[in-house]
Amino acid sequence: MSDPMSNGREAHAVARRPDEVPSRRRSGASLLLWLLLLIAIIATAWYFLGRQEDRALPPDAVPIGETAPEASRSPVSVSPASRDTTARERAAAATPDRDALPLRRPAPAYPAAAQRAGDQGTVLLQVEVGADGRPGEVSVVGRSGSRDLDRAAIEAVRGWTFEPAIRDGKPVASSIQVPVEFRLDTM
């Protein structure tokens, strides 16, 4: 058998070695974690700096009095996604803004009392036209001089149909003025 003192030293020495090995591994693991963290920070910075370069720069300022060059609008310079518009969208974009227009204007009935009295004149009416082209409120802006002619003009315009006003390619409600003329020689 061996010396009991020597066994104790060996046992104690064996017990110390496992403690020493993990400390070396911990320092190696912490160094690896620091390197991974550094690589992650560099990659993140590189990503965000690269994104800033992709942003479009604002156009250069043009001095007052000079004309700014316009970008080409040829089909080749336009991206394919922007060329895929429907015919309705192109027509709406090509349609300029405009006011409402009368489409169907049946002639007003000439009031018998005004005809016997020889009344003539032009009535100017303010018409609120809806987005559907139907007249809403109708009011007299300029009188003809005959109450009967004014009433007949209002009743006639309430039966008219209109092409609605167009704003940004879409029909909208609007207000227009329309003259209604009463002449005896046309009767």
C-alpha cells in the first residue's frame, strides 16, 4: 500500500484540477462571446449605413427664373409596375377637372299667362348638381321680370340631367349657373 499522506495529496491535487479547467474554459467562452457581440455590432452598423445610401437625394434647387428639367416620361423610363394601369385609371387621369354640364335640357313650358301678357326674358338659375348628375336645390340668381317665367324656369331645370363636375378624375357635387331663355318669337 502506499503512504496515506501521499494519497491525500493526490486526491487533493485531483480535486484541484477540475476547478482549474473550467476557469480556462470560462475565459475562452467569454472571449468568444465578446467577439460575436463585436461582429453583431459591426454587421448592424453596416446594414443601417447601407440603407441610408439607398434613399433618394432631394433634387438640386433651381435658381429663380430658370426652368427645371423634367424627368423623362417615356415608357422606357417608367417602371413596369407603374405601366400596369387600367384603361379607366388612364382615362380618369387624362380627364381634366371641369364643372358640371347640362346633358338633357327639355324646353320649359311657356306659361299661358306670361304668353298672353307678352312677357319675355332670361332667368339665371343657381343649380346644385349632385355627383350623380341630378339637380338638387335650384334658386333664382337673375330674375326675368315675370314671376311666372321664373317659376317655369325652376320647374324645367329640376327635370334636367347634368354631367357632374369632375375633380381628380372623379365625379363630385358642384354648383353651376344656367340661363333659361323665354322668347315669344320661338314659340
